[in-house]
Amino acid sequence: MSTTLLEILRGQHLCFPPTARSFPYLATDAVPSRLRTPSSAIQYVGFNTHTSLANPAAGASTYLSARYESRREITDFSLRAFLLGNTQLNPSAPLPGDEGVDPALLTRVVTDLHLAPLLDLPVAFLSNGQGRRARIARALLTRPEVLLLDEPFMGLDPPTVRGLSPLLKSLADKASPRLVVSGRPQDPVPEWITHLVYLRTDCQVGVMGEKETVLQGLRGYVRGVWKGGMAEDEKMPVHALGELGRVLTEEGVQGEELSAAVEGGVVEIGDGASEEVAGEPLVEMNGCVVRYRDKVVLGNWTEERDGKARGGLFWTVRRGERWGVFGPNGSGKTTIVSLLSSDHPQTYSLPIKLFGRTRLPEPGSGEQPLTFWDIQSRVGHSSPEIHQHMPRSLTVRQVLESAWADTFRSKPSLDTTSTGQVDATLRWFAHELNPSFVNPTHQLPSASHEEDPVDWARDYMFGELSFSAQRILLFLRAIIKHPDIVVLDEAFSGMDDAVRDKCMLFLAHGEEKTYVTTSAGAGRRHSPAAQVVPSAAAKAETVKVTGLNERQALVCISHVKEEVPDCVREWICLPEANTGAPARVGRLEGPLGRDGRRWREIWGS
């Protein structure tokens, strides 16, 4: 909804009547001639994955391993070229009066956004967070009158968020450009924001005004509904408001969320796994150093091992373990994932064992090589990179069924059991995945109804779903087959809190557990009225999809503690690139999402 509003502000949707939307300021002499049209005066920076960073057509033709290869194509434009707008093989001559990019502005923007060391790197090789900063920088260099930022902090590590917010504040203070920032209800609001607009689920304005006035009104609304003295507006469900109200300051996230307006605890989802995690190793990295010529991107440190100083990353993931992988943007988190999923070409040469075997067996050993397809079939993976490469023309059902296929488009190997799991999952998440689904109560479903049709999943394509629904579908694709290793790389980013909590409950328990509520509108685990109980499917013994089990390992990457599943107990935090500091590891005593102290310890703050 917020994306649609920003697109409307830029003039990208038809308006009826046409005269209802106008841009009178752009017709005044105060605006340079180059900014007289909304498309040039108002810049939109979104972070959906429908296009690649440098070339809108490139995302459909590249492949996952391309960013890790040393070969450079002629179309692998550098970050510097992207920021300067030089991303065409045969660019046309500049138009008369085209001033180009101000060198002083370029220097300031790349410095403030920590992009200077990356200027000569191909944009296709940037991490997810680095790519977001590059998009923001490119928009700032066009010197627009208004800059629309669609969830600019999503996918950024806490230090980068704290650094980006003051930069945006300085722009807002000078009104150069004027800023409109969108966010999810659970996202902290930057302290320099002066006014808020809260959108209803029908994309109408629910409340608008000065920040404190809006928050006070919403706090009263949440309190009234949860205490039973006020009727809930079905277009403003309170389960989407519980985490609204926190403030992003230079010191970090502060303040109370709106759910503090009423008394009540947080519902425990549970681990969904046995406490015994001493299984056999699934991933063994013994001194891994990933380098491209003289540039080291992972393992550029030494640490004490068996009484000796040894370089590289040492990391073991065993069956039953639940790992959180943290670190700044560009520290190598996604590189680790590419190694354990075998998408990285250097997996063949590095000291890595996957499922107890090396990629290339010793000569004369008689062992069969561990193929790429063997590994892919045992790893469930959801990430922004998977999101970018998933074909938009696949139907909802085809995306889910591709968990049993070798590639996105190849024919899946399905049997009666797997087909039943697909059907059950589609029914369980019909509210979130079916664009035509109508549920006026906004309640989370309590059971999987076997009589409910799932024909809609063959009618809607992946590209027709909202960003949040696409993320949900990719998350389900990663877990539905119960692979040996589940990798969730920012899998919950882009979801609102109620949907995120439902996905986490499904990760832990599958169809066996659900939420029930004792008051209207409370439908999330942070609601004092929500409880986790056995589902109707569990009572009827018709469960087809279960949660994580003790035979599986989980690897989760996130920059937001609320997006880390409660079952995560082990963690590793990678250092900032090229600092020489070693990776830090530790163990959690309990769920991370509700413990700010543990979160700060992990990040060393």
C-alpha cells in the first residue's frame, strides 16, 4: 500500500478526475527547467527485485553464481559508472544544458553512504545492503525536488541504519530534497520525521498529522480495542499496529511500541526442535578464505586453533542446530550461504565438507563426487538473490513445487505426499497468497480446511503478487520439503509483523499449531490476547506439513532481531570487511527477538 501511495505521488497511476492531482510548485520560476515534470522532479527509490541494479533487463538473464565469478563482462558496469548514469554500451550525446553530476556532491554522497571503497566494483557484485545504498546515492545525485524512499532501512545493518538516518535528516533539514519515507508499522520511525500518514488496508488514509499527535491517537485506538471498549475498524486491524511507535535515534532504536499501551506478555512460539543438538556435521569450514586476486571478501583474519594461529573462517553446522549469522553489509554473510549451497565456484577448492564429504574426492579414494544437484536437493534457500532470479511468469503453485525441481523451471518430482503438502500449505496461507481472498475478520486461520479449493494458485503468477506475498512464497518454498539445511537470508524482511509471526509459527510447528484470540482484532504473538494452541488439523490428526525437526539445521541471516526465529541459539557475527578482526561466536540463553541486551552484545554495541 505504501508503495502504491508513493507511485501515486509521482504521477505513475491514472487519476480520476485528472484535475484532482496537480503539481503547482513545478510550474513556478523557483524550479529549474530540468525539473518541470513530475518524473524528473520527484524521484522514487524502491527496493523491489523486479529489476537488477544497473540494467533493468539484466535480472532476467543472469544466474546466481555470476556475482561470485572472476570473469567480467562488458556489461558489468562499475558502481562509479552507475552513479554517473553511464550504464549503456553506446550512450547518446548529452543534451544541451545537461549539467551532469556535481563532483562535490558525488564525493559527499559516496562518503556519507560508505560507498567510496566500492566505486570500482561491478554493481552486480554488491551485497544486498550495498546495493540499497547505491540506489539511494544515485537518486540523490539527480538533485530532485522530492525524494520518495520506499522502506530505505530494510536490509541494512544497524550501524549503517544509524549512519544513513543522520544523512537523510540533513537533507530534510535543508529541504534539499524534500523527503517522503515509507515503512512498515513495525519499523522504527526516524526521530527527525515531523508528520505521519497511516494507511488503511484499502489504501485510504486512516490518520494523518503531526507525528506525536498521530502516535497518541493510534495508541488510544489500540488500548481501546484490546480492552474491549472500542470497536475495531476492519480496515485498520490492531494486529498491524502493535510494534508501531519506536523511534530511530543516533544512539539506536528507542521508545515503546504501541502494544505497551496495554498489559500483557508475548506469546512463546517454542523452538520446534529437540534440545539435543549433537548431530553429525552438515557443514564444515576449516580455514576458508574467499578472495578475488588480491581482494579478500571472507576470512581475512587469524585466530587461535589447536594452539596455532590459523587464518580463515572455521565454522561447523550440525544437525539440529539453529544458527544466526550476523554482520555488517558486505562482511560476507551471503558469501557463506553461497559456499554451503555450492553456488560459489570456490566451493570446489576451499577446505569445505558438506554432508560429510568434499566436493571433489581424493584421487583413488573410490568416492563419488558430491554434485551441485546433490547439494541443492538437500538445502532449502530463501534470499533476496533467489527473489531477484525467480521467474515472474511462474504460477504460485509452480513456485512452491519448484522446491522438488532441479531448477526454477524444470519439472518437479512430486508424489502423493508432496502434492498433499503443497495443497495444505496453499490452504494455510491462502489469506496471504491469494490476491482475491476475502477475510473480513483479519483472523489467522485456525486449521487447514481440506475442502477449500486451491485452484487460485494456478491462476495467479508470482509477478502478480505483492512484495510481501512473494517473500512469503519463497520462505515456504525453502522449508516445505524439510531439507537437511534451511537457509533464511533476510527471508522475513518486507513482511508486516502479523504475517512474519505466522510464518515463524509455521517454521516451528507447521500445521500443528495456530493462534487463537480472545478479543477482536488481536491476531499476532505480540498481542496480549493471542495464544498458541493445537490446530484443528492436529486434533483431527490430518497434519501434512510439520515444523523444523531435530534432523534439520537452520541458518538465519537478519539485521533485525524481531526477524530472527525464537529457536535460534547459536550465533556467529562476521567482522566488517578488511578490518582483520576475527569472527565472533556465541550461544543464546533464549529467544533473541525480545532481548535488546543480547542483540547489542552480538553487534558489539
